[in-house]
Amino acid sequence: MSYKAAIVSAITEFKDRAGSSSIAIKKHMQANMSADKKWLNGMFLNALKKAVADGDLVQNKNSYKLSPEFKKKAAAALKPKKKAAPK
């Protein structure tokens, strides 16, 4: 699991309306990280900054939450595609 995917899953699990702090996200990721992976704080911080720059996350003071555009993309990806009716 990539750092970005883990950040998104942590934010969705918290379901905090005001957003989740980077410290809370970090603790959640470290608790759920597999034993064979090593924690790299620099990679975590870069993933947060890149997600904000890409528009996937919104930063409010020191809290992060999913952007409305990212939520729409995620909802569209979960919807089953309709099959074309046979003619």
C-alpha cells in the first residue's frame, strides 16, 4: 500500500468533519503498517504535500481532509459500470 493510499484510508476511517491532523494520520498508519515495511517520515510528509498540490486533499491549518473532487472521483470508481444491452 502506498503512502497516499494509506493516508486516504486513514482520513476516511476517522470521518472527522474538520479534518484529521497529520499526527493522527501518522499514528494510524504506523499502527496498521505491515511488519516488513520500514517507516519513512520524509516519504510520509512528501506524500501529504503532493496530495495537497494535486488537489486530492485540502489542508486547513494543520488538518487534512479529502477534497470534494477526490470524493467524486472515488464515488465514480466504486459505481458498477452498466453493460450495454444486447441488440
